[in-house]
Amino acid sequence: MVRKLTARRQGDILLIRRNRAFIPESAKPKVDKIVAEGEGHGHQHSFAATAPVVLYDTGSPLVQYGVVKEASVLEHQEHESFTVPAGTYEIIRQREATLEDTERAVMD
């Protein structure tokens, strides 16, 4: 039995396979293929500029969506790159609690 990818993590980024209808109508297509940028080292989770991928900005630094039209490689300078199969994904950035009882994105 072959299992389909339903969720995969790369550092502080989690991709969860979803139905296309899961993308909110308010989400706006992004111009770039950058999933998340690191703090300080210039590293980023990203697809190649020519990858057949459309990322959607939700206005939140913690959640966005991606439509991968053909299998494409998600890269990062400090984590293992992997191929993301074609499909629609919710992309969640890991959060951490602070002493002030708020949440913030984990910086990779």
C-alpha cells in the first residue's frame, strides 16, 4: 500500500494537505515563492522561482496556503530539502508561547 503525503514538516514549517476549497477567498496570491524567512541568517524556506507553485498570503505570519501544480522541491539551507507532491496545502509556521502570555512565530 502506498501512502499519500498528508503532512510534512521542514524545521518550523508544517505542510498539511487540504482540499482546494480550504483556501479562504480573502487569501491573496503572492508574487514570490518564499514560504518563510529566517531571522538573522538570511535562510528561507522556499520553492525555486520557476517552480509551478502559487502561494497565498492570509495576512497572518503564521498561516498561508500553497497550490503545488506539479511536484516541486521545498528548500532550506539548514534542513533537508524534499519534494512536495502536487496538491493544495495549508502551511503553518510553528508558534511558541512567551512569558507575556502571547504567541509568536518560531524563528528558524
